[in-house]
Amino acid sequence: MLLGAIAALVLPGCGETVIDSAKTEDALQANLSKSLETKVAAVECPSDQKVEAGATFTCSVKLTDGKEETATLKILNEDADVSVINLHSTQ
């Protein structure tokens, strides 16, 4: 499986910079749809994830075949570039 870097946009929030969850979800869905045998139906990431280089967070991934996965992403830098470091089944 191809696990690659994703460029996520940042949003200011309450004086802190947070990941743009909608952009991250779209990019993750497109990335995983290309690398998995099954298409991705939906992705849900936290909306309050602070941009801190080295921090990790998880997103829920629903596949079109009904399976659910959890993707662990790592923030690579202050520009909010993220990399998928793990994808595992929740079922």
C-alpha cells in the first residue's frame, strides 16, 4: 500500500494554527482511493488538530465495501504537510 505525504492547509483558530480538516479529508480520500483496491467512501478527521511538527492524529476512513479503517497521520512541518504513517482495520 502506498502511504504518502499530503499537503493540508492550515486555518487560524483561537490564536492557534489548526489543520484544515476538510482539505485533509479530501486529500486523504483521494490518496487512499489511488492506493487501495477498494474505493474510499468517506473520511473524517478532527477539526481542532493543532499544527505541531511531529504530532500525530487519526482519521476515520470508511470504504465502499463497508469496512472501516483508521489512518494515523503525522504532521511533518509547520506548513501542515502530513504523511500517512499507518492504516489499520477497526473491525
